[in-house]
Amino acid sequence: MRITFTTEAVHKLQLLLKDKKLKFLHDIEGCGCVVSGVPTLTTIDSPTEDDRAGEADPLPFYYEPRHKVYYEDHMKIHYDTDKNAFSLKSDAQIYTLNLRFVP
């Protein structure tokens, strides 16, 4: 999995991360089914044995490989300052214009 972060996203995430690491999470909490999961950015102190380092430009992140099937190999995360929201897109689709960030 490869994620490119726009300059706006990098600036915002650097403010939010502080001393934590970034994780791209396929959140299934309360969804009832793994297919209905929601893409989410979250922070972690350190990766677990299930986490893998993603290919990132320029910000490092972790993800769980078992959820990789729900996303394309290369995606982009942008931060819209006017909407105060992250977005997750690929060349083929828009996953969300309101990508959740859960510290």
C-alpha cells in the first residue's frame, strides 16, 4: 500500500501527530461487517505485530495488511483547509471527502 500525502495534509498531520505514529485503519467498529469498514487515520505509540509499514510520500504510516484488499495500491490523502477535512482518493475513485482522524 502506497499513500502520497499532499503538502496541506502533511502540515495538518504534523500538528496532530506530535510524538505519535500514523496508522491508516480500516475501522469496522460498529459496522457489523468488515466489508462496511470506514477508512480512518489514527495515531499509535508503536506498531503491533499485525501492523506493516506502508510506502509513503513523505509521511510514514502503518496499516494492517488483511484490510489491504479494500483499497487500491496507490492512494492520495489531502487536507482541505476550508472544509477542515481530509480526503482519500485514488486515480480511479474517491473513497471519502471526509476521512476520519481519530487521535
